[in-house]
Amino acid sequence: MSSKGITEALPRAAGRPRKPRTRGRLIFRLVLVIVLMAVVGFGLYSFQAFKVKMIGGFIAKMAPPPAPVAAVAAKSQTMPRYLEGIGTVIAVHQVTLSPEVAGRVTQILFTAGQTVKAGDPLLQIYDGPERADLANFQAQERLAQVNLGRARVLASKEYGSKQSQDQAQLALDQAHAGIARTQAVIGQKQVRAPFAGEIGIRQVNLGQYLNPGNPIATLTNLDTMFVDFTLPEQASGEIKIGQAVDIATDAFPGRAFVGKLTTIEPQVDPQTRAIKLEATIPNQDHALRPGMFANARVVLPSQPDVVTVPETAVEYTPYGTSVFIIKEIGKDDKGAPKYIASQSFVTLGERRNGDVAVKSGLRAGQLVASSGQLKIINNAPVRLSSEGPLKQPAVPPRD
């Protein structure tokens, strides 16, 4: 069957004939699609905004409670001032005992660590020949005295000459001189304490032959000590003889030894540009020992009306030094005050006894956070803790 026959055999579609497509109908459909898409897009946008709002409200309701901080009020007080330097403890009286003459040790009259008085004998060197010479001169003295007495009697009766009397007097004087010289040599062979003090480690043995200057032991008077220290030359305008000096040592942490400035070296060291000073420190309990390392502080007139805060209140950051000022911003639903922590950058001064001076950025009376700052940020809500502020340790920790 041909294609024409097939077409004639198919039945025609029932109903109205199809209308031809026009341009207006196409535009209408396009507008309708755009409107539907806009409605759907607006609905999605509204839903997303609603979701964000609901999530934000949920998060706001779940905000953490204000961080607890300890707060103290900045104080206006008199701030002590010091000039600090590093020095060494030196004994006012300290010598190395040694003999003046050579000889063999026959007696050691001290023990190491013993406390002796001025003039106490400490060591004896063999002096047998000198004592024999002394006995000889003493015998000559007695004979000379007898001869002088006889010569005077004869001269008074005109039986003797004046020359004989003078020769007898000369012989007596020579005997006296021999005695004095021999006694001096004997005295040199006995070492005595030149002053009261404490004997150090013994450096000699019985029977040892000593030459002049050989060390026997050290003798140190510990009642009064010197502390030699240095300060930069810029301090020369504030120091003077008689100023109080506080001394601290590692051996006695927390204890201050108080003395006076007694010596100021007239010349500034040309290499270090420092001034050498010496303080005299009473040491009745013998706590200070020569050679100890010492921190010296020359006490200056105090500075009044200085704003201070505890050192624990200061934050050190790469951007500067700051404190958190606690400000009241109103009341809560129960009528309790609400606070925020506002960061304020400050300029610091000297530190004394756990407090630090604030030169700018803070007024006396303002509340500052003294502990708990690590838990807060600028303008964050806080609450005042019932616990007190952190306390400065009596002895700072050391590495």
C-alpha cells in the first residue's frame, strides 16, 4: 500500500481544529514562568532569613554567663623610690695571717672556726736562740746596773772619774737595747690576732717550716660589712653620703639588711660609665659573709600621689600594656548591677612590694580586674567574684 493510501485510511482527529500559535501567547507564557520563578525565589529567601533569625535568637539565648573576675580599686599612695645596683659583700676587717720571720712551727694555738680576741696568740715559731740571747742581755743588764751603782758611789766620794760612770751608763744602755731587740724578735716569732674575729681554715701544720708571708689562716671580723656596688652615671645627681641602703641576698630571701652609703668613688668608670659606691652594713648576727652576691638599693625620697594597682592586674601584649577597667552599665531583672570589662592601655612606672605605678591611662578609685583576665575580652560582660585578688608571693619563683 502506498503512503497516500495509508494517510486516507487513518481516521481524522475529533474536536476543534488546532489554533495557530501566535506571538502574544508565547509572551504570556514567558511572563507567567518568570512570575512563578520570582515567587519561588522570594519564598526561599524568606525561609533562609527566617532560619538565620531563629538560629541567631537561639544562640543569643545560649550566651555564656558573665565571666567572674576579682577586682580592686586603683589607689593613690606614696610610692617609695630606689636606685638599684648589684654588688658584693666585703669584710671591713679581714686579713690572711702570716709570720714576719722564718722558722719552724712549734705550737698551733687556734682551731678553724674559732672566735678570738685582739692580741690572742695563734701560732708559735721556734725561738730558742732568741731566748738565750735575751737571757744573756738580761745578765749584762744586771752587771751594768751594779757597775753603774758602784761608779756613782765612787764618783760622789771623788774616788772615781766621770768617765767611769759614763762607761757604766753606756753598758747599761747597750744591755737595754739588746733586750729590746731580742724581745722584738721573739715577738715576731709569735703570731697574734691583730683584731677580734673568726678564724678561717687552717693552712699550716705543726713542725712545718714557714717563710715570711706564708699563709696560716684568714681572720675576719663579721660585726660590720661593706657592700661595694655600682650605679649608672645618670644617678649621680640623686646620691649622697649618708643615704639609707637596703641590701638583699639570695642566702636570706625576704630579709633586708639596712645600712648607709659611706663612700662614692669620685671618678666615673670610663668603660662602663658607672659610679662605684660602698655601703656600710651592721652585721651583729654574722649573717652576711664576705663574697656574697648582693642587691643594693639606695633609698630616695618617696613620690606622693601615685596611682598604683597590683602587678597581677597588668596585661602584657604585643600591642602594649593594659588593664581591664570594670564599669557598671546598669541593673539586671533582679536589680543587681551589671558590669563590663573595658580594656585601657596604660603607661607603667616603678614596681614596689607587689604594686606597680600607673603614669597614665587610669585614675585613682577605678575598679580594675586583678585576676581572671584570661577569660575576658574587651567590653565583655563580667561579674565580680567573691574570691579575693591573687596575692604576690613572698619569694618570686625562679627558673
